[in-house]
Amino acid sequence: MPLPASTHFLDWATPLAQAAADFLFGEHSITDSVIDFTGHVIVVPTRESGRRLHAELAQLAGVQNKGILSPTILTPDACLRLLAPAQKIASDSVSRLTLASVLRDIEPADFPALFPAEPPLRDWPWAINLAETLLSVRKTLGNSIAFPDFASVSEHPDNEEPLRWQELSRIEHEYRRRLADQGMADEEDIRHSSAHIPVIPAAWKKLWLIGTPDPTPLLLEALEQAQDLEVRVAIAAPETLRDGFDKWGRVVSDFWIQRPTQWNNFDAQVRLADTPESLGTSIRETLPIDKNPGNWTTVGLLDPSLAPAITQAIESTGASAYNPAGELTSRHELGILLRLWADFLAGEETETIPNLLRFPLFNKILFHPDDTDRVLTEWDSLRERHLPDTLRNMQEFVGKHSRFSLIQAALEKIAHWRSRFNNTDWHDALRNWLEEIFAGRILDNVSANDRKMQSVLESVLAEVDHLAAASIRQSSLKPADWLGLVVQSLASKRIPNDPDDSAVPMLGWLELLWEDAPHLALAGLNEGIVPETITADPFLPGSFRDKLGLPTNDMRLAQAAYVLQKLLAQRGNNTGRVDALVLQADMQGEPLRPSRLLFLCPTGELPARVKRLFAEPVTPKPSPPWQAGWKFLPPVEEESLKRITADIAVTRLAAYLDCPFRFYLGHVLRMEEGDPWKSEPDAREFGSALHAALENFARDEDIRDETDAETIEKFTVSQLHLYLRNNYGQNWPLPVIIMAESAKNRLTAFAREQSRLRNEGWQIHDAEKTFAEILDAPLRFSDGGTIVNGKIDRIDFHPEQGWRIIDYKTSAKAVCPQEAHIISHRDDDIWPPDYARVEFARRDKTVGGHWINLQLPLYRYLFRKARDIAFNQVQVAYFNLPKATGETSVALWSDYTQAMEESAVICVKGILDDIAGRRFWPPNPRVRFDNFEKLLQPAPESVVDAAGFLAALEEHR
């Protein structure tokens, strides 16, 4: 019989699921108490549309108080698969691997048209990526009836690159042969077998093609061969538009491209959004103010990248969003963990190990959950101090220190599992790995999260089974490569979400045909999205696609024009509304174009539409000032306060002078910002390495009097390397190598300057002397008061010039001692207190300033006090070792006066009194270095519970 047997038209003002259910019931003789659709197959565009049709049929049967034996509802591709001959189809991962193995084995010189230049690196990642590209081309060709593969395309008379396609066909032939050796066939080949020699299930009596404007061409070819199957087509459009469709319900391109789209009110219905966030805001403003906005509004999620912004906007109203497309398996926690483990096995240890330690699904096999905080603290300490870049280096350091006992055990287990993967069959190791991860856990079908986990786990194990058989044939692949194939195969798979009738649905373009919500918000009606645009293809350019019978841009435009007109017609005559939201720029700020659908209008209206749709983005309204949702109340603990008032380092006095509140956070509460991804030494560690080398030089009595610069350089560089080996292991990571070279350059400059100083008569007397060692007692400024402690880098002596107290400075630029200790005071400064005021000389004038650092003044005061030395017999200086080594020198504080020293002592006493008196508020609004900037934005007063903090401090005075 000619196919299809009949074509029917459904009222497109009625929701399609309802119209289709009414039509099917009308075509079915209903006499019994049960409506029997056994043997009926219904083909619809998507799984979601099938779910909606199934629900509508069940509801209609309920209205008629009858039972129903449901039809089989399939998508076009699912229907085609059921028509396939009985044969084992290779999975995506096996197909990818098999084709990659062919590409690895060929000689590029034998394929000059395909490889005009030798590939730079013919490894497995290269082969896998190229195989993915070629399989994608084969999948595209799968929609062509006459030219379904490389071999057929190579024979096309209009092929401008026949040699290239002939070479591709040779690769394709070998690919098919290797699949056959494994007892498998390529999926696209099976689909074409289904089309040309379909195997119609005996139970099928009648097939309906309903509301499917773009059925798979291969399915239609198969149905043409199905002589014993009654096929009927139902089109969601009035019969007056019969000329717009062929017999299969496919749209006729010229008809729909030339037909103006009928909007109720174009200017009101089409709106521009300058950013994804403002687009989400536009959708939020259309939601009804009731508890179930999903009963009224559906979002057409035309651009999936807009999902986060739209979901956030919907949820800000108290409603929820539902995306039937589901969650990408690759973004599920098990998918992410598999990617991490594959990257770890591939050698990316520095980046992956901290993530593995923090990953709850995995770290429970490494340590007890109660030890999580301690393990992560140990890791942060290990990473910050030693920067290990391999698992071996990590284990080297943790084995030397008992403080790393937990992290040591965790790393041993990670090493154990790596060894299992490397020394046993990868698929057995992976199954055992998963068994240990899920040991003791029962996945409950009642829990949505457990159902998703079960779905991902089943997908993973299925891929492992597919690939395990291929392992013998591809023994050269490493475990990381195999696991990477599993991960890659999961990339496009999705975990279905449970239906939620109370949520706002976010549906894809074709699914909107089956949506009955009165209000549609089409999010992202932009060119390239709807209609989808076929861009330049290295294998299949646009003109050639047309000759191969593949979908063209005009075909896609016509299909989209029909769908849009159906959506508008269903909600015409005040029965609903369609809002089209056009995005002017993407998330990166790149401009976007409006969809061509919006220009299907009478010629006279086109200029106005162009002007409106290409208007300049509207400047968004300024956001209201940010406000903290709650205020931070710093804890006040007596033990911490006692500790800070028992003894304090001289370097911390500068922190109090900078800001009392930030001093409290940093030195009383010991808060600091961690860097879990630290990969290179910071300035402090660079300085510590140089200081260690210089300290050892100054302490060694056999070398410190040396006058030869080369000898000094050789010794200090050897001490530097000793320090680096102790802290970073024998094999330094690249950042440490770079640091070592920079430090060496500065030590070379130090050696020259030190040689000059020694030749001038300056001799190192002491190095790294603590205050208590110099005084033979703790340094206090009142009986029983706070101990001030510190360590002087170096003390030099000259027989004629006296003593010189030196502090090493390894900052990028040379530092002037006075500028590092005193800054000018501004009249509007509310901090620091008066006790920090000091007068100093500037350009032959005495000006007012305040202390910002008390280090050198305290060193001088302490040394004079200990030795009872006249003021003019002690100098203070910085030994600058800057990046520009030509500026290496000793910078004296030449205009330091006794009055300044007395002022410094007053300032120290004032700071100690304030700390003892628990005065840590208000904060300084003009801090020089804000280590808490992220925490205290926009200002401490707006995010800190000052009243509560002051009250707590008062209790501890």
C-alpha cells in the first residue's frame, strides 16, 4: 500500500497532547471497559513528549471511567533501533577505541590527502580525539539515505576532495573489520540496515507518526519498506495549511520561510535582555504570585547555558524549576570523581590529590570522617611548607614528621590504589575501587539522590563491561587511558530528573509543541540556537551537505518557523501568552544576534523590527548596595587573650599599629587565608630561604670573616641549596628551581657587598640573637607586663665606628629604614592613637608623623640597654637584597635621633597597654595591607557585630 496510509490534521489551537489523545480515542472503537491499544506504536519527537502523551491518554481513560492498555510510545531513533536486525552494536566507547586503534596503526605518509603534514604527536589522546571527530562525521552522514558513509561520499560526483574521502573510506573499512573481529557492528551501519531491510516486530499492527515535523529520514525509509504495517500521520496544524507539509508531516521549507509569523503583539511579546541575569529577571517578573507557578508558566530553555540564571531567578520567588533533560552524568559527583581519578593516574598528582582528599565520596576510604579537619589541616601545612609536586615527594616529607601521621596514612592508601590499577587489569581494579567506595552503603530507590547515584553507577559498569573485552586487543593503553574512555563515554549521558508537576518546567524546543501551559517564556531566541545553525565544517561544508541530502539551514529555519507558529496559535485569542526573550550578549559579554524567526514578517515591517532588535543594550539598573545577610561576631576567649598578653613578637606590634581589629583577627584568633592550590613559594618563603643561608654564614666563625666574594658566594649558595633540599626534597618543582636561581643571584650580590664591608673593617659579631639572649632576661616594659620577644638578624662591630644592628630585607625593591617605620600623619586620621605620634626630618624640615613599625628602634633600644652603650655608638640599618642586584647595599638610618627612640618606647608601651586593656575596636579605615579584605567587604562596620564584640571584650577586661 502507498505510505502513509492516511494523513490527519489536528487543531493547533488545542494543546498537542490533548489533541493527540482525543484523536487517538476517536480513531479507536471503544466498546469494552478497557481501551486496548495493544499493537499500536506512536512515534513522537522526544521522550518528554511521550511522557506527556502517555499521561494525557491515562487521564482521558479515567474521565471515561475505563481502563487502558497503553500503546508503545517511541522517539524516532528508538523506533528505528527496534527495527534493527539482531546484531551486537558497538558502544560509543568501543567504537571510539576501535577507530582510534586504526588511526594509531596507520602510516600518515600513506594518507597524504588526509595528513598533508605529519601529526606532531601520534599518541592515544591524539587518536581518541581524531576518532571522536570522524565518528561525529559518520553520525552526521547517518541522516543521508544515499550517502551514509565515507565510501559512498567518496563516489559522489560533486565531491571536490575525492582523494581525501577515499582515504577516509580505507580507514572506515579497517574500522568495520576490527569491529567485526570483536563480533560487533557500528551503530550507524545498523541504523541503515534497519532503514533498508527493517525487521518489523510481529506484535506491531499500526504505527502513528504524531506531531513530529522532523522525523529521522532513515525511519521513513524503513516505514516505506514495511508493507504489512499500517502507518498513519497526524500533523499539529489546520488542514488549511496542508501545503506546508509533505505526506510524512515534514515541513515544506519554502512554505514556512516565506510565511509571516502571526504575533498577537510583537512589541509586547518580544523583549531584549542584555545579560543572562536580566533575562532571568524578566522571566521572574512574569511568574504569578501563587504557590504553583508551574501551573501557568513554562520556560522554553532554548539555550541550555541559561539554565543556572533562570533557575536562580525562579527559585528566588520561592518556586522551583524542573528540567526534564536531567543532569549531565559528567557533573554528578561520581562522574567528577572518576575524572579526578583518571587525571591522577595520568600523572596530574599536584592538582588532583587535594581534591581527592576533600571529596566526600572518596575520602571515606582514606580516613575516618571525624578526622577530616585534621587531615586537611595537615595537607595544607604540607602543601604550604614543602610544595611537593608528586606523590613520592609528598610521602618523602610526611615520613619525616610525626605531625603528618594522618595525611601519611591517606597518601599510602592513594598509592596503594594506584598500584592496583597499574599492576592488575584496569577493569577489575576499577570494580574493586568502586566496591570499596560503596562498601556498607545501600542505595535506596526512595531517595532521589540514591536513584541518581544508581543510574550513574549502572552506566559506569556498563561502559566497563563494553571496554573490558577490548582490553586484550589494546594492551598498550594505560589504566588512565581506559578510565578516560569511560569518563568520555559518560560526557553526553544524562540522569533523568523526577517529574515535578508543581515546578516551573524548562523544556527544549521540540518539547514545547507538547506543552499546554498558558504562558510560554522562550529564553534565548537567538540565531544559532533557534534555529540551530550549521557552521563551517572541515569535512562537510554547507553546499556539499545539501547535495548529500543532509539537513540544511533553510530546512532548520522552516521547522523552527512552524514550531513557533504552533506555539503562538495555541495561545492566541486571549487563551495565553508567548514571551520571546532575546539575549543581546552571552556570559562572556560577546554580542549575540536575534533569531531569523523574528524577521519572518511583511516586508514593510522589516525595517522597524531590525531597528528594535538590534538596539543598543539598555544600561541595567544599578543594583542596591550589598548588605550582609548576617553579621560576624568574632569569638572572645580568655585563653587567646592571655596568650597574646603573655608575650608578643616585635613584628606584631606593626600589625596593631596598622589596625587593632585586624590584629585581633590575625594574632589573637590566628585567622589567616589559606591557599589550597598553592603551587609556588611566596615572598615570605623566598625570604626565609635567603635568611637561612645568611644566618648560617653569619654563625659560622670559620667563614664569616672571609673577604673573598667568590668564597662567600659559594658558601651561602650551598647553604641555600641545603635549605631548599630540606624543605622541598631532592627533586624541586619548577617554581622552586626558579626561586633558587633568583636567590642565588641575590646571594652573589650579597657576597660582593659583604666582601666590601669586611675589607672596610666591619666584622660580624653575632647573628640571630633573641632579645632574651641579649638581655639575659625577657624584655618587659613594666613589672609583670607583656614580654616582647624578637630576634636580631645580625650585629656588626667596627673598631672605630662602633656597633651596627642590621636587618635583612629581601623585598623586590630596596627599602629605606625611615620610610619603613614612619609615615606622615594626616589631620583626619582617626588611627593610630596619640602615643604613636613622632616627629622626623624630611628635606631639612621637621614634620609630624606616626609609627608604622618599631622593629629597628626596639633593636637599638634593647642593645643599648643590655650593653649600656652611648647613643651615637650604635647604628641601625637594612641590608637590602633587592631584585635589582645592582642596588644591593646597607641602608643606614642616618638621621635617627634619641628623641625618636624615646618616642618609639612610648609607642610600644601604649600598644601593650591597649592590648592588655582589650582595645581592638574601631578598625582603621586606612589600612596599608589588608589580609582580611575578602572577609570584611565592603567595610568592617557593615559585616561585624561591633556591639556584641565590644560587649564580649568588656566582660574580659
